[in-house]
Amino acid sequence: MNDHDPREFSLGDDERRELGRWAAEGAARALSLFESRSPDEARPRKAFEELCAYNDGGPRTARLRSAIWAALSCAKESEDPVAEAAARSIGVAAGTPFVHALATPHQSKHLLAPTTYRIRARSLLTGETDAVADEEIHRATAHASPTVREVLRRFPARTEGRGWMSALMYRLDVELRRAS
């Protein structure tokens, strides 16, 4: 605990790995979608593999951080909106080990964004926005361990905000905070 910033809390490697495993489960689904659209682009897969290595007990490394930025650059460079959203989902999921133990809405966004970007990718692909959102939010909450839920509760609850992505993050946040 930092005496200088009352918003700081404890977040250990075991908890980060639990968050990472939850993020990786969803990122695997986003990766499949991404690779179906951009089979020759390897940067999101590399970020996913680096996340899995961390989840398996590896350290948080500069190589992981570089892979995250590469996946996010891939998303920015993509001309395919489905591939872009899927790459963002993977890149943000791979960033889970670097979530700061600081009780701010921005940090909770790092936990919620992988699912919301995956919803965006699948919605763009299928045109089924509400059904995809319902399915992905249900899946994410069903696979969230008690540790994932407890860590999320250390962050301030999200507000509805503006825009579709903010609304999805709010909805996911509400569902994850419910008692499991």
C-alpha cells in the first residue's frame, strides 16, 4: 500500500495470472476470428503466446510489452474493421499482467475492454449486435473466477458513459460484480 496515493491497493502475481487466464480464454476466441481474416499477420498471435507464457508462471517482460504494442499497432494498421477489433481484443487482453493496482475507472477498463472489443468484432462480422453482446457477456461472466470478480470489485464501478463500447463495458462490469 502506498501512503501517498489512497487509491492504490494490493494486486499480486497470482491474481494477475488469474486475470490473465480469464483474458486469454476470450483472446483465444478473438485470435481465431482475427486469423480467419488476416491469416498472414502474426503479431496478435505473438501477443497471445506471450500472455500464455506469463500465465504459466513466466515474468512480465519487455518482450510481452513489445508484443502487446505490436498487436495494437496491427489493429491500427488493419483496413478490416473485424480484424482491427479482434486484434485490439487480443492486445488489450495481453496487457492484463500490467494492470495497475490503482482504483481508477481507467484500470478497470483494461479488464473489460478485451470482451467489448471481441463483441465489436463479432458484431461487425455477423450483424447481430444484441445477440452477440448477450452471448459474449454471458460467456465472460460464466468463466470469471471468484478471484477475477473480487479484483474487479477493487476498482470503482463503471458508469454508463457515452457510446456503444462504454455501454458494453458498463453492462459487463455490472454483471461481473454480481454475486456468483
